[in-house]
Amino acid sequence: MVYAKLWFVLWAVLWTVYFALDGFDLGAAFSAWLVAPAGGERSRVFAAVGPFWDGNEVWLITAGAATFAAFPPVYASLFSWLYPALLLILFSLIARGAALEFRGKSQSRSWTAFWERTAAASSFLAALLFGVAFGNIFRGLAIGPAGYEGTFMGLLNPYSLAAGLLFCALFLYHGLLWTACKVPGDPARRAGALAGAAWYVLLALSVVFAAYSWASTGLSANFLARKYLLLLPLLFGAALFASKALLSRGLAGRAFQASFLAIAPFFLTGFAGIYPYLLPSRLDPDLGLSVYNSSSSPYTLGIMTWTVAIFLPVVIGYQLWAHRLFGRPLSWEELKKGGMY
Amino acid sequence: MVFWIKHVPGADMDTLTLSRLQFAVTAMFHFLFVPLTLGLGWLVAWFETRYAAGDEKYLAIAKFWGKLFLINFSLGVVTGITLEFQFGMNWAEYSKYVGDIFGAPLAIEATAAFFLESTFIGVWVFGWERLSRKAHAAAMWIVAFATNLSALWILLANGWMQHPVGYALRNGRAEMTSFTALVFNPYGWIEFGHTVLAAWTLAGFFVMGVSAWHLLRRGQDDLFQRSFSAGAAFALAASLLVAVLGDVSGGNAARNQPAKLAAMESVWQTRRDAPYALLTVPRLHGDGNYLEALEIPHGLSLLAFHSLHAEVKGLNDFPSQDRPPVLPVFIGFRTMVGLGTLFILLSALAVFLSRRGSLQDFPLFLRVLVFAMPLPYLAMLMGWLVTEMGRQPWAVYGLMRTADAVSRTVTPGQVWLSLGGFTLFYASLGVVDFWLLAKSARKGIEG
């Protein structure tokens, strides 16, 4: 059982890291038109996420594969029950990846604009859908004795839509800060100003969502039973305010790091709330899929633990190295000379 | 309206049939991009290394092929997610039953290989001015290594479906009991060798074909002759080895999946000293052959078991519900083998002529190579058709039938929708990608 519990934590951490990383490239992509109305500037916004979006998205692949390997019934049930929703997420991710890669492969202006629009729309859709999906998980799915009893439209309930909006606000703020420190000049100035405004929206939505969760979900029970867990939402709040303070002082880079540190406890708060369930049931708690009834064998979880213990530190090492390599913003001349983007 | 829908051909297909069709469509589309990635990465890394070693001409060559690599790479990545998702979406019963052992190689692929590939491709594309020449070339070596490592883990997962090992049936599912058995499953390694070498052959033919197109038009002869000779050598070495591994694969199927081997050759009678019928015409409904002629005595026993007298099992020995569909597997196998032989001949001739420096004296041959570019793709798709259809009716050979693997809660309507969506969406992405590839390939080498 120790392994299963450990893997609940690792599962939560993998999803959290995914959102903290891909969050900025999703947000930067869907806010690109806001901060860079002119085509040339916009290209640089997209170039700023260019080296990273692919590596960021592998955290999603890993989180998905880890769900499959460590909690097979969760993977199977979630994906088959919510078939149309998963299909939409999949389409938006494919459109986004194709658009980000295609946009620079032809010199025509309308070509680039078309793919940038596609990248922005699909990034927004992906952020929204992830929010709706996790909103439904936090709220509990309609899992009855015969499996899922809900409908596709039932997934679009007010609470989950609120989660969707909150995800969008979170990634918008995060992405704007990324642009603010990676695309010097007008885009950075506009992104900084917009981030300042987006922060208030984010704060308001966070408060509303917290109250909504308190009132209409079972998320609060774990926090009341184990008070130390309250540190997570507190950390979220503290990092959020620190980020705003840093941004006001013109320290966009530090503000970005703080928003990274805010996203982590935000997601961990949600996962701490549903423990020990990965897929809680809204109809009858006993029917939820939990670490007790849905995990892989201890042998498999042991192998998986070794895998992540060996490889993840290496992955984090070279991804940090890549962030240092591209720490200084990419210049226009540099991109032209490289000739690949 | 309802009446009309009922009379559209195929409208009565169930979730199982539709899900199989969807997996075939999405996997085959994905596999239009993967093999070029697996092979071309090595060649780009090689070209750039020559540049890093001081031969300036190779910078333009590396960039030209690198650009084609990237256009091809992006769709390979995004269409791969679909395959991972589909295990959960369409094959939920499969995922529940074997996830304990099947999930691990997928998770390891992501952590050990996919991260490496995706991070360093970004470094390579954007890092031209930020790394030394050697370090930049190293980034492409890492990408090439990581893509091939990815293939290893995916094929170990597929190898387990072909030949399940290292598990025990407990708690109503297949649980992993030996990770080393999974990792050293010979079936997976043979598939890996065969697939990867075929992919390298494909990349070699791609480089030869594009180079031949330019050599026919002249203008950048030196650069494309260099590209051509590297591609030709790569294709010859790989196509020879792929044949060796093909022989091993056949023997492996004969020992572990006799029904697959029997379908590949459309053999119905079990017999010792089995002959090889050069001319075999199977019946359309998979219940025997119209014709078996031009028999080579002992041929099949020799091919399958490397022994004159070995017994080869025929399809009559399997109850009809345990037989794979014979006709497509048979045609797929013969097509693949025929094409593989052709690749050896063509690449041997290409190496010979490019060494003599007389390629451009044979424009017809160059033209043949341009038109040969799609053939390795066809051969690879046929190979997968043999592997996957030949395993039917099993999802996991001998352990779980495909019919038991499909999701129970997913309706045919949902799969119709997704299948239609994938087909339209993929077709348009495919057209755009092909157009981009053709455009960049025609443009030629800059600088």
C-alpha cells in the first residue's frame, strides 16, 4: 500500500509539473495576439515558446503514461467514460502542435497568420478543457454501480466551467509573464501591463472557485482532518501575491518564477482534496477509484519508482540546462541566421 | 432519416470493428512520419559532424536535410499522443486487464526517451548561435539516439502483445512478475531490429530520391552527390540487414505464432518437408488456395526453421475462430518481401554508380529512384499489417482476444464521430505536411 500512496503523490506531482510548464506556453500562445498585434513581433512571441513547448508537453505524455502504468483502471475508465471530452482535448493538442510547427515553414504572411490563429485558438481550448476535466474530477464524477452514469453535457456544469475559466486565467497570467521576460520591447511592455490586469481576474476567480469548492464539493474534508494541508492553499496565495509585488517592481522574470511556484500548490491543493481517490464518485464515495482499489501491483509500482528515480532527475537537469541556454531572449538576427524557424 | 442511415454501407458496424478501423487508420498515419524520423536523424547528425570537423560544405547539407527532418518530425510527435490515448478510450478492457505490465514500457519510453528527443530538438532548432559546432551536432546525435530508443520501448510493449512473458494471472488481471523478461523479450528485440532497419532503409531511399531529383536538374551537383552517396550507403547496409532480421522474424513467428506464419504463406496442410510454392493464389474467403504451383521442395521448412525436414503447421490445424485473416496477411507479406529484395538491388546499384562517379550518366536510374521514394513506406505499412493482422484474433497472443479488449461503454456513434474526425483532420494535416515537404525538398540547398 505504501507504493500505491507514493504513486498517488507522484501522479499528482507529474500533472502539477505539466501544468506549471505547459501553462506558460499555452498562455503565451493564446495571448500572442493581445501583446503583439503586428506579425513580426508575434513571430518572436511564438519563437520564445519554440524551444520549450515540445519538451513541456512530454510531461503530459508522462503523466498519462504514469496513470496507465500505476493506475490502469483509472486510465481506462476516465478515457472511455469521457470519450468525447478526451477526443476534443486530443484534437486541440494535435492542432496546436501542428500549428506551432507549421507557422514558420512558409514565408507567406497569410499562412503564418492562419497557423498562429489556430495555435492561439487550440491553446485556449486545451487550457479550458483541461480545467473542465479537472473541475469534474475535483467535483466527483457520476460513478454508479454500473460505471459512469453522467452525460457529455453533464460535464459542462457550472463548477467545472468555473474551473475551466480559472485554468485559463492562471495560464494567461503565467504566459504573459513568460512573454514579458522573453520578448524585449513593446510585447514585453504590453504583456507586463496586461499581466497586471489579468492578476486581478485571477485573484477574483481563485476566491470564487475556493468558495465554490468549499460549498459544493467534498474537497474541504481532507483539509479539516489534516490541518497541515492548509499550507498548500496558503502557499498558493502567498506566491500569487509575491508574484504581483515583483511584477509591480518591474521584475518580470522573478514574477514568472513566483507564478510557477503558485501553480504548483494550486494543483496540489486539488489533489490533496480528493485523496485517496483519483476519480471520486459524486453518487457514492465507495464507488470512486482510489489508491486502494485501482493501483497496479507493488512489483510494477516498484519498477516504476526506480524508473522515475533514475530518469526524472536527469530530465530535470537537462531541461534546466536548456532554460539556461535560452535564458537570454532569442534575437531576430539569431533566428534568421539559424534559418530553422 | 433513420431509414437512410441504416442503409449506408457499414452503418451497422459495432464498436469493436470501428475501434479496430480507427486504430489502424491512426497508427498507419502516425507511421507515415515515424520511420523517416528514425533514419534521417542519424544522417543529419552525420552531415553536421562533418561540418563540425571542418568541412564547411556540410553546413548547408545538414541544414537542408534538417529542415525536412523537422517538417516530418512535428506530425510524428502530435499523432503519437492519439495512440497512447486510444488505449484508454477505445480499449479500456485491454488497459484494465494488462495495464499492470503493458503501461510500464510506455511510461519508461516517455521518461527515458521522449523527454530527451523533445528537449534536444528544441536545442537543435534554436541553438545554432548558442552552442559550439560540436555541441550543436551532438544535440542531433542525441535526438537520433532518443528517437530510436523510443522505438525500442514501444516495440517492447508491442512485442509483449505478440509474445506475452513475465506475467502471472492474479487479481483478475495480468500482473508483471519479471521486468527483465519484459525487457529481454526476444520478440520485442527482433521487431525492434527489423522495424528500425527498415526505417533506416526508408530514410536512405528518401535521401537518394530527393538527391536524384536535383541531380537530374543539375545545378547543385556536388552537394547532392555527397548527400546521395551517404544515403545510398546507409540504404544498402540497412536493407541487407533488414533482410537478415526479416529471416529471424519469420523463424520467430514460426515458433511463437504458427497461425501467423501459416497466414503469411497461406499454408493450409500441416506437413514435414514443407515445400515453398512460388505461385500461391489464396481463396478470397480464407478457406484454402485456388492454386499452389512452382514448388521448391523443402523450401518452407528451410525458410521457417532452417531445417529441411521441419514440420510447418497449416491453417487447417487451427479452429476457424483462431485464424487471422489470411488474404491481407498473405498479400502484405509477399509485397513486403518483394519490395525488400528490390531495395537491396536498387541500393547496391546506387552505391556502385555513385562510387564510380557516373550517376548522372544514367538519368533513367535517377528517375527510378525518385519514383521509388514511396515504396519503402508501402513496405513498412505492409510489414505492420502482417504483424498486427497476423496476430488476430488476439490482442495479446493466446491471452486476450481483441473482441474482449474493446471498451464496453463506448457507443458505435461515438467511434463513428471520432473516426470521421480523425480521418478528415489527419487527411488535411497530411496534405499540408506533404506540400511543405515537397516545397522544401524542391527548393534545394541554400548557401
